[in-house]
Amino acid sequence: MNRREMLRVTSAAVAGASMMGLNAFAATETPHKKKVLVIGAHPDDPETGCGGTMLWLKEAGCEVVAVYMTKGEGGISGKTHSEAVAIRVPEAQKACEILGVRPVFLSQIDGHSEVNKERYQEMRDVIAAENPDVVLTHWPIDSHPDHRVCSLLVYDAWRRLGHFELFYFEVMSGVQTQLFHPTDWVDISKVAEQKRAACYCHVSQAMPELYEGYHDPMEVFRGLEARCKRAEAFVHLRRTGNDLL
């Protein structure tokens, strides 16, 4: 097999994987408006991880909700928790306005997130109340403990509730997300600048430096995999028939 043939096979494999997941979901007609929850640990995680996909899903006619497990309490050096919240929640709300999505904030504390019976219940309750068709959240193998907590809580809800599809997204791969091997890609080339504008709402996080250093190269790299200019990548956790507890 020469290089050109290999590229054709790789491109076909990528397209095939995508059509089994998010792309097929967005293209499927249903009697109800499809809903997607994007659940991140902190303000800016949903936007940086899959803001382009959020825009793409909105264009496909889905309702999209950004769920923040914390309000960014520990995310600004030199600020108290209440001072940080007063800055970071409005930043997230502004970003959601640009994306055209609704924000929801849970009660965990940035930097002190927990995995226990009460926190499992809180996550299940919010997901059950929203009743989504699809949930996007953090990949569980991650250097940030809040990301890992968020992923575990959502995974538990997926097993127990059983009515939605679960996809994992990546954030700052290699630094935070580790060992991430996508099953699905979404072409975000047409909405990349709008995603960037939403991410840049998070002024307190020095976003231009972070975006140019990490998120921009990720989009380009995933675009190379998906044979487009820019893409976001996901891992689809498929059910085996023994998932419900």
C-alpha cells in the first residue's frame, strides 16, 4: 500500500468512526428536540474542550446546555473563593451567550471536589432533570483531580440512568488529558473563530496564552486526523448490555 492509498484508508476509517457517533446523532431526525449536556469541572472547560462542537450541535438543531461542576472558586491567585466566583461566573455566562447555550452551575468547590454518595446523587439529579440524549464530559485519565472527579461522577450517572450516550472530550492533551485515543471527530473549521471568542471571555485565566499554546495546536492536530482544517475529538463509551446497575 502506497502513501496515497494509506491516506484514503485512514480518511475512510475516520469518517466511518464519526458516522457511528456524534455525526450520526446530529443527522438523525427525532420527534423531539435533541438535547446535549456538556459537563466540565470548571468555567472554561466545556468551551475549550468542545466549544466548536457545541456550536455545531446548535446549528444541527440541538439544545445544548453547559454544566459547570464548580464556579471556579480556586482559579484566581490572590482572590478569595467568593471574589473568584464573582469574576468567573460572569465570564462563563458571557461565553455561553456567544455559544448560544444555557449555563448550569453545580455546588462543588474548585480544587476541593469530592467523590462520595452525596456528590454522585447531585450529578445524577441534574442529569436526570435535564434528560439529555447525549452527554460530553472529561476523559477520566487526567492530571487535574477536578477533571477526574467530574468524569467519574458522570460515568456513574451514565451507568445508573441508562438513557443517554456518553462521549469524552480532551483538554490540554499531554499536560492534562492523557492516553486519549479518539473514536469520533467533529469538523469545527467553520466555527473555530466563534469558539475562540467564547473561550477568550475567560479573561481571568490568561486565555490567549493558554489557547495559543495548547488548544489551537490541538484543533489543528485533530483536523489533520479528520482531514479538515480544525477538529475536536471524542471517545464514545459504548454500552455492552451489562452497564446498568
